[in-house]
Amino acid sequence: MTLLFVKRLNDTFEENAEKLIKGGKSEKEAYENKNRHYFFIPKEARWSVLSKVSENIGERIDHVCRIIQRETPDLDGVLTNTKYNDKRKYLMVLFHCQAQTFLFLQVSSSGMVSHGWIALL
């Protein structure tokens, strides 16, 4: 669920930035002024950057969540409650960038493997 929330935050941020530009603000003002957004997403934490990651994906997802939380204190503890880089918990996180589809394989403490797909449109 964390990734869905990160994607939604990013979409909301970009929609707001586009509205600001249509309202006469510069692109720099719209995308870089954190005071113009309720949830500010820094450039290095944006979905366009995350979707291009092909190595150390879990580590990168954790990093992006920490960046977003740092910029928006109201989200403290919300995005970092799941550790995607925890190899004991997640065997792998496959990230298919073009379709923006995620496959999660999770191993429970009893050794059971569960999985699921999340498609982000």
C-alpha cells in the first residue's frame, strides 16, 4: 500500500504543479517551491525517477519514502512502516517500469510465500 500512496502523492504533486503553471507561475516556482504544495515531492523522490530504477529497488523505494517524509512531517512514520530492502521479508521486488506493475514476493515467519501484483495506471 505504501507504493500506491507514494504514487498518489506524486500524481497530486504534479497535478498541483501543472495548475500553478496554468495560473501563471514559472515551472521552477511550480516544481521547486515547497510552500506551494501540501505534499512536496523533491525531484530525486519523484515517480519519474523511481520508475527508472533497475537495481537495488527495495533500497531505492525506502530512500524515496524517507525523503518524502522528511519534506512532509505530517507523514512521519507513514511511508517508512514497510522496509522494502528487508531481504528476510521480501525475496524480491520486481519493478516493471513501462507497465508500472509491481510483483511482491513476501516470506512470512512460518516460511509461507505470498505474492501479489499491483498495477498502477
